[in-house]
Amino acid sequence: MLHVLAAEGGYQVFDLAGRDTALLVISLVIGIVSLVVAYALMRGVLAADPGSEAQQEIAGFIHEGAMAYIKRQFRTIAMIVIPLAVVVFVTSVELKKPGGAVALPFATSGAVRTACFLVGALFSASIGFLGMWLATKGN
């Protein structure tokens, strides 16, 4: 039953050609342009006038409190992510080609799935941290 619930869909041959390649390149270009725009907007926010000395002092306290909050939140989330990473690994399956030959052994499949899960979690945490940092600096 576990393999039914955690199945990865089996072995699939990917052949990127024509339209698929064009869509992949377009997605990559849009992603890069988005990062450039985000960087430009961030620089604009950080270049703005920080306000009077009293405003800056209050902003510093708000920023300090927000950073303490998000660091504590990340410690709590880490206690969830680590066991989930174990579950992701354990629920991996050996992938077989249509002929029955092993395409990806259990350990490799589990390691790759777990690494992808952790990279996604790291990117999510990074953008959450950056967003909180920039929001408190911008306000």
C-alpha cells in the first residue's frame, strides 16, 4: 500500500525538442528578467530616505524584532522539515524502465528526491527571510 501512496509515476523518457525547448528557454528568460526587476526594485527601496533619527531608531527596533521572530520561526520549521526529509527518502521507490531494468535504484531515487525537497525548502526559507528583511528595511 505504501508504494501506491508514494509512487513516483515510474520511469519516463524525456525528449525535449522543438516547442518543449522553446517553452523551457522562455521560462528561463522570464525568470532571469524577474530577478533583475526584483533586484532593481530592491535597490530603489534601500536607496530611499531613511527618515529622521527617531524614525530610524524605531525602524531599527522593528527590524530587530522581525528578525528575531523569523529566526525563531525557522527553528520551529526545521523541526518539521528534518523528519519530513526522512519521510521523503523512505517513501522513495526504485524506478524501472519498461523492460524491467532498473533505471534508478531506491537509494539514488531517495537521495535525489530528498535533495530536491531540501533545496526547495532552503529557497523558500531564503526568500521568506529576504522578504521580511526588505519589508522591515523599506518601511
